[in-house]
Amino acid sequence: MPTLLNRFEIHDRIIDMIKTAGTQLILISPYIKLHEDYKKALMKRIDDHELEITIVFGKNPEHKSKSMRISDMHFFKQLPNITIRYCEKLHAKLYANDDYTLLASMNLHSFSAETNIEAGVLCKASLIKDLIGFGGMISGLSKGSLDAQVFEFMETILNKYSPRIYFQRIPTYEKKFMNNVYLCSKTVKDCDDDFELIKRIGYCIRTGQQIPFNPEKPFSAEAYKKWAEWENKNYKEKFCHFSGEPSAGQTSFAKPILEKNKIEAGLSFKD
């Protein structure tokens, strides 16, 4: 049965959600200014690459730093498995982990946690992992119940209204026998302090010229014309597409990135 919470209970529940999240943590708030208690709880998960964290913030399309402090963005960027999304018209606040969804009036903001009169409704949640994967099904919730309605509303915000990703850091693994062994986490999408997306720079594997990073297109336009005359995918090239360093013939169209750089590039050994 859903439970009504006051400001103090909301604050404590958010901390508990962070601490007890198994594989999923979702924090949806138009304004974010992290309370020290939230930071402390998140720092305890700093090495937990199995915990997938999704942040959604909103408002202030021309000055997004008014909605999320730059220092908080830098803090979030430390986490090993995190996606930060933006929803311009966001006004709702929802917080969830594998077990609960909290629909509240309170922003993820220190002033709200310490000053405002707030209220929230705590509901059950289920299969959030599938939700983040886009197209999951609700399980274990009574159809039409408030629990299910809140869960579906959160799914709509994530899947329909928050397409813009400003930061994403994901774990990379190496498959050994029957297990995936964690290697490190790599940033695959990033933004600067003005919330402008940073385009990744790559290098032409034939000339070393700077080009957009795309392992499927590792040549400059001119170099591609030359390569296309023969289209030999295994022809030995001169540079690493990721680092730009000389490759001594160890790169090609089929393998544009030096083996030693694949982890840092966010690719698996088999890519």
C-alpha cells in the first residue's frame, strides 16, 4: 500500500534508496543541488559498477547550470555506471531503486531537504532494470494500482520526454570463461561546464589527421577515396584512430584501434 511521507521522511528515504539500491537507482528532479547526506551515500557506491544510475534534470534551457550545479555534475561524473539526461519541461520529482518508487514534491536540493514543507508518496517498484532498457514490462504490481501508475509515469518520463543525454559513463568487461570480468569504466558521452556536448576526436589511420571519432569510419575523406580503390579491410595503416599515435602497421580498416587502447576507447577486446 502506498505511504504518505513528510519532508524528513522523504530525505531519509532518498538516502536509504541510494544505500540499498541493488542494480538500479533513478533520480528525477528538475533542480539538483546535492545535500551532503546524498553525497556521502553516493560516495559509498563509488566503486559499485553494477549499480546503474540514471539522473534526469530539467528547466533553464539557456542556463542549465541554474538547474544543476557544475560541481554536482563533476561529482556525478566520478560514478562508474551513470547516465545524465535532460528534460526541458520537467517539473515532476521521482526517485526509485529496485524496490521502491517515490513520487514527491521535493527537488533533489539541499534547500528543499532542509527548509520546505514537502510531501511524497512511497510506492513499490518492480523490474526497473527492464525499464531502463526501454520496453520492459511491469511485473508484480497490480494493474491500475497507484504503484503501477507511478511506475508507468516514471517510465514515460525516461523513455519519451528525456531523450537528451549529456553524460554517460559505462563499465567495460572482459569475458573470461563463463564470467564477465570488470576492467574499468569509460565515458562515452560528455559535456563541458556550459553543458555543451563534447565531440570525441579521432584520427585518420592513414594520415593522422584529426577527424570525428568513429571506428566504423576511421579515414579522412581523401584517405577514404584512396582506400576505396581496393577496399582491403586488412591493409596495414599508419596511425591509431583513438590516440593518433603511430601504429607500425598494427591498425587497419578492420582494426582501427591499437589493442592496448581498446579499453580506454570503451571497446571490448573482441570489437
